[in-house]
Amino acid sequence: MKKLFVYIALLFGALVFSQTARVKGVLLDEFNSPIENVTIKTNQTGTVTDATGFYMIEVPANEEITISYTHVSFKKTVIKVNLKPNEDFEFNPVMSSKIEQIGEVIVTGNSKKRIEGVTSIDPVIIRKIPGANPGIENIIKTLPGVYSNNELSTSYAVRGGNYDENLVYVNEIEVYRPFLIRSGQQEGLSFTNTEMVQNVDFSAGGFQSKYGDKMSSVLDITYRNPKRFRAGLDASLLGGSLTVEGVSKNTKWSNITGFRYRDNSLLVNSQETESNFRPRFMDVQTLLNYNASTKWQWSFLGNISQNKYHYQPLSRQTNFGTVNEPIALLVVYDGQEKDEYLTMFGAIKSVYQYNEKNKLKFISSVYHTKEQEYYDILAQYRLGEVDANIGSDTFGDVVYTRGVGGQLTHARNDLDALIFNAEVKGFHELNKNTQVEWGLKYQHEDIRDRVVEWEVIDSAGFSLPNPLLDYVNDQPYNPYIGPLAPFFSSRGTNFTKVNRFQGYAQWNYRGEIGSSQYWLNAGVRAHSWQVQTQIENGKAQFAFSPRVQFAIKPDWEKDMLFRVSGGVYQQPPFYRELRDSSATVHPNVKAQKSYHFVVSNDYSFKMWSRPFKLVSEAYYKMMTDVNVYTIDNVRIRYKADNNAEAYAYGFDARLNGEFVPGTESWFSFGYLKTEENYNNKGNIARPTDQRLKFGLLFQDYMPNLPNVKVYLNLVYNTGLPGGSPSYADPYDYQFRLKDYRRADAGFLYVFKDESIKSSKNWLRSFSELSLGLEIFNLFNNQNAITNTWVRDVYTKSQYGIPNYMTTRVFNVKLVARL
């Protein structure tokens, strides 16, 4: 009888406990941006919103409950509910920041990112702005301090760094660049699926300790957490994408999945080299979320990407020289290139919010890539003078040949890389002014690499030996008696393993000086690693990186924020940095060190009764233990010896706002100077020394035709010091490429979107439908990525013939979303 009573009591308790309901939703600010870390409280329980603004809280059923929504930057919101058992009530308040004040200082919804010096980019802009390689990187390249001269590549350099010095996170999970990519047209797709993006934050330097160990920048991307069923289709002559998202009936499960296909034929066929080009770039990404309770959330991010790049060049003619003395290079090709890249990525993330002031995150991911690069291409060239006499029967033709020759390139490169990591992060709010964050991470890298690559050059019947060999060659006047060796050769088989342990801790504090507010962030990172090869094991190494940020908002009538940040940014070597140009792995390569010092001003104001912001930054970076490198298109080859020092300094500015009512545009400017000193030979320009940068992103619409919208993406960069022969000593060659000038335009006719409504029956199913025309390289500028160096054996002259990028290209684009 006693046991029966216990069972009945337990059953009754369970029934009473089950009499609950759920309140859920998404909290947004006035700009429709999600608000993170909003505290939602009842008398019995509480929770906070995640990075997407989502929350879910359980409340007692059949009684009136008061729920409060509070955040330091917004006005408090309060509601009362009386729900039935197991009822789901959705409440999506828009929180106002216009009334709530702290002292005399008004804090906006983006104050946290503003204080940290982070640039936020609207995903809608990313999806609409035209570009030969559209996406997040296309927009990043318009920001100050970011440089690129390759519209076919997603790679970018920041403030004197190279492509390997940028951190990229998706949902706090680090993602990686392909290893064997040599040219931008091989890349195909960026890892990030733009259609799945919720937030994009970017920092060009001086970032906090919670981000990893790279020397230049951090790009932090958050994918969308679906709240209802939606589907979207993008299609153009360059490929397309299909995205589907939805939630379960009980809202505990949600998923967003995207499929993309890319074909660069339209762009590559606009180049000077005629070719048979058969690219196939495709991937599938999925984000699966599970809300186990108000305290536990789980998610899985998966990606499978396959790139098949088949390229068969046929012929090429490049005209160069002067008006009075025009010269042409004619090339006939034989052979082909077959490259394949298969990448698989999976990550599990769990967030445990055990109370409103303490949170833990558990993240684990696996990255596996199999890459192959096979090619045999014979290029037979003729260098000659062009008939420049107008009216001549042979006008424009080569009438005199200065030299002939050939080039045979061969590669059989294979790489198999597996990267596993696991980490835990913690966030603790000690009081309303103080927070502490920390993290621990383990990472294992297992890389198997085979390199077989060589190049033979023939000039007028004479084989050119390796220029790095110490033998005199004055053919055809005297016979060459040195060893027979290819012009360039790289061979190696490497089995490399790296074990890494990383950790960070940082402290955030908000205080007051008189009537002005200030914010202080101080933190430190530690990184320990050891490299193992089949020949030898490297020594265990350790890097320690303290960093600090200080921001102050004076109690002025003008809305200004001043910020100073700096610290040590060390970059332990990844596999590419361990391997030199001869394919030899050096396990004891040290971490490159960069000391950042950044001073900035953030000024928000109104012009024409519309919001604007001017952000200006001056920076200085001192670098030691530098691992010098050369860049050929997007391929980086390192010296792997840490025998250099370098510096970079400059000034960046960006003005953004509503130049046209209701749309955001910006203008950016950057000045940069970066030099390196290798083995005390003296300072020379680094390969990324791109002195001046201007960027313009502009949106407009026609007042008389509001359905027609116009988008412009303009970039101007001065030339890179990348015009030297790849084999040359950079101290002997300091040629620069011509300035990079690029203008892309998009014209869109919108049938329906958030701003343009329609009563037509056939449009009722669509939330957005548009058809557009894109013009890439609007002014048909000739931009060079590298130089092809050809020798005239008779005059002993060398000619740097530019390898031009894409010309003007037209594209048609369709966008449809339900």
C-alpha cells in the first residue's frame, strides 16, 4: 500500500510538472538585426537569446505569468500571458534603443560590435551586390585595409598580410582554404553559403583574444536559425543555388540546407587564352538545430564539396609594348590539366545555458580533404614585332619574329589532409559591468602529401638550365657544359602530423570616467604545438599572446567613440608554412610574430536627416620571425626559415550610410606600406605591398520606376610587386604590376520583395522575385595577375608579358524566394 501511494504521488507530481507551456520567438532591433544576450525572466525561470536572437522559455500553464525582456542597450519590454498546457506562444518583439539611456550616453543596438572595432555587413547586401565571384569575400574586398587583384578568387590580403593569415569562422567553427589551389579560377566556390547567412562580422586587426592565432584578420559568420518554412532559388549563367529551411511542429527541430553549383566557363572564356574548359564546382551544406530544453541547444553543421577542374588551353595572343614599337606574343598549346578536390566537413556544437549569467559551449569538428593536381601542358611561343602601319595589308600581324621557344610543365601532386579538433568555451557574467570568457582547444592534423612537379624551358632551340644553379650559361656563343637539369623541379613525399593545444582567457569591463563611459577588454592566448614527420620529430614549441582593447565614449553632443587596441598576434605554422619550394617539410619552423597597434575613431552622425557613420583607423604592425614567401596567382611558396623581419603601417577610412534613402552604401579608402628584410639584405616591398585602395559600394533605385534597382561595386588598387619571375631573387627584381581597376554593375527588376508589394495572383506565393542583368568589368579594364617571362636569345632581353584577367562579361540572374 505504501509503494502504491508513492507511485500515485510520483504520477501526480509528474502530471503537475507537465502542466507547462512554452513562449518562444526572435528579438530584433529597429534595423531588423537579431539581439544577442537579451535576458528573459519570469518569477520561476529565465533564459537569454542566442546569436540569432532566438529564445524559448517554459512557463506554468493556466495562470497569469509576467515575462520581462531586458538588455543594457534597449528599453525594457514586459508582457503577460496565460497559456493552456503544452501551448506554444510565439512573441517576436522589436526592442527600441531610442529611449533607454545610461547616464547621458545613448547606446545603440550595435554598441558591442562598435566597441570591439568589428564591421558588420548586412547579408542582404552580400546577396545583391554583383561580382565575378559573388559572396561574402566579394563584399569584404570593398572594405578598407582589404586588398585583392583577382576577381576569380575568394582570397584576400589584409593590411600587408597574405591569404593564409586570415581567420574564418562559421558558427564559431574554423574553416580552411584548399591546399593545392594555384589559380583563382580553380577555386569555384567559397565555403560560406551566402543564402544561409544571418550575421557577418569582420575585423582587420587588433581583435580580441577569443579569436585564434592568425596575424591579420578575422571573419566571423553566423548561419541562420530557421523560424518557419522558406525556400529560395538563385540561377544565372554562372550557376545557381537552392536553399530550403523549416522547423518541426514542436519547434524543437529546425534545419536549413543549401545546394550550390558553379561554372566559371563564362568568365574564363573571356580571357585571352582560348581553351576547352569543363569545370564542375558543387557543394551541399546543412545546419540542423535541436532545442533539447531552454538550457540545452545542439546543432550539426555539415558540408560536402566537390570541385572538378578540367582545362585544355588551345592558343593565346597578347599584344604589348608601345604605340611606336608594338610587340606580340603568340602561343600554341598542347596538353591539358585535370584537378579534383573533394572536401568533407562536419561539426557538432552544444550550448548549455545553466543560468542567465553563465554559459558553456562544446564544439567538435572534422575536416577531410583529398586533392589532386595533374597536368602536362606544352606551350610553343613566338615573339615578334607587329605591323603598326595603318592601311597596310598586314596591319596588326606579326611581320618579324624576334624569338621562338617552348615551355613544358608537368605535375602529379596529391594531398590527403585530416584535421580534427575539440574545444570548450565558457562565458560568465560576474556583474552588470564585468564578464569573463575562456576556452580550451585540442587539434590534430594528419597530412599526406606527394609533390612531383617540374618545368622545362626552351628558347630558340637551347634548353635553359635552372637559374638557381651556379653555372655560367651564355648560349649560343659558347656551349653549355653544366649539368642537365629542368628549369624548375620540386619533388617530395611527406607524412606530417601536428598536435596543438590552445587556450584563451579574457576579461571585459565597463566603467565610467566622470560622465563618459569606457570599456576595457584584456586577454591572453596560449598555443603549444609539435610537428612530426616520417624523417624527424620537431621540438615542442609554445606561443604566448597578450592582447588589450580600450574604448571610450565621451559625454559629447556628437556621437563619437575612440578606441585603442593592440597586442601580440602569433601564427604557429600550418602545413603550407612548413613546406618550402622544393617540397621539403621543416618541422621546427617557428611561429611568426606580429605586434599590432591600432588607433581608431567611430563617428555617427546625420546628414540629409539620414544616418551615416565615419570610421577611421591608423595602424602599425611590427613582425619578427617572418616566413617570407612568393605569390604566383594565389599560390604561396614559403622559405620556411623564419629569417626575416617586416613592418606594415597605414591608414583606413570608411564612410557608410543612406546616400539614397532606405539603402546602405559606402566609400572606403586605404593607404598601406609594408616591407621586409630577409637575412639583413635590406628592406624591400613585400608581395602584398598594395599602396592605395579605393572601394565603392553603391545602391540606388529609379524614383519613377521603383521596381528597377541599381548596384555598383567599384575597386581600385595600386599595383602589386608581383611582376617578377617566379625563380628570381626578389632583391634583383622589384617590378610592379599595373593598377587593378574593377567595376561591376547590376540592374535588377523587382517584381516583389519587402519594399515592393504586388496584388497579382501569380506573385502571391513569392516573398521575393526579381530578374536582373549583371555586367562584370563594366569599363573592360585590362588587369594583370602575373607576368609570363619570355627571353629573346639574340638580344638577351627578357620581356614580362602580362597575364590578363577577365574582360567585360554579361550575366543574367533570377532570384525567387517563397
